[in-house]
Amino acid sequence: MQIILHNVGKRFNRDWIFRHVHLNFEPSKRYAIIGTNGSGKSTLLQILAGAIQPIEGTISWMKNDLAADAIDITAIAAPYLELIEELNALELLDFHRKFKTLNGSNEQILTSVGLANAAEKMIVNYSSGMKQRLKLALVFFSNAPVLLFDEPFTNLDRDGIAIFQQLMDKLPSEKTVIISSNVEEEYAGCTELIRIADYK
């Protein structure tokens, strides 16, 4: 698995967020995209997920040395991504499985993030922290080789943060992890740091 960015740039209106980004994301490594608020961290992460396109340059997703689609090799959790709140957690996991393979049963997944007792509760009635735990579960238990997290501690209490850290520690070594954050605790354990300020 590789994600290769060549001379990638993104702007909104006339303002360049970043330019001339040359990066190669490789298997089994943990990356942190760091920078100040509004610097473009989330934008770069969304480009890696294939959710938005760069204005200039190219991005390639590779699997087994063959071109792949971003949706097949990435899974993303982010504060701005919404859950289907008209479903309960079990229904959401079943729906998600139509598009992504999840490892483990629904019960195992929900138990791992402390939501077993809320499995049949409508997501609209979840607290913001419970919704964040569910978003994280969809990524951690995805079979995608690249896991993307944008500010993963958003809305989490200390117990939620501990769950995130435990799940991170249990990830298979071959997974690639990319975390966008300006909080050092969120990306502890990431050995590759990408500073958005280097591409201004």
C-alpha cells in the first residue's frame, strides 16, 4: 500500500492553503499532520481520503503495486463527518458493512468502544462523545490498510481517550495511520511528522 502525492496544491478562492506537497505514505508507518488551526491539516487529510481533489498536482493510491481507489484503501474519522442519526448503532454497523468490510461482530465492535449498552439506542440521542466513539470504531475495525483520524480526541472524555489509545496500541503493525492534529497527545506514537507550514 502507498499513497503518493506529487506537487499537490490546494487553494480556496485566491488563497493557497498549501503548495508543492511531495509525500509518500508507506505501510506500517504512523504519520502526524501538524500545524496551527486553519493551516490546512484537515484539507490535506480529506485529499488523502479522496473526499476532495487538489487544485494542482496528482495523488495516487496503490495496492499491491496496482492503482486502487481511495475508498478501497482508506477509512476516515473526522468531526465534520456525520452519522446516520435515524439508525441505532447496530443498524448503522450493518449499513456500513454494505460499503466497507468490518472486522469483528457488531457486538464486539460496540463493546470495544464502550457502547454495548447503547446498541439499540437511536444515534440522534447519543451524546457527542458517544458519536465520536462510534466514528472511531468504524475506522479501527475497518479492513482498510490506511486509517485516517482528524482530531480524534474531539468530544472524548478521559475514558474515551483511553479507549482510543488502547485501540491504537492493538492495531496490526502493517496498518498505516495518519493523524491530523495540533495536540501532541493525540498523535503520540507517530514517528513521521508532516508540518503544513513547510508547504506554504
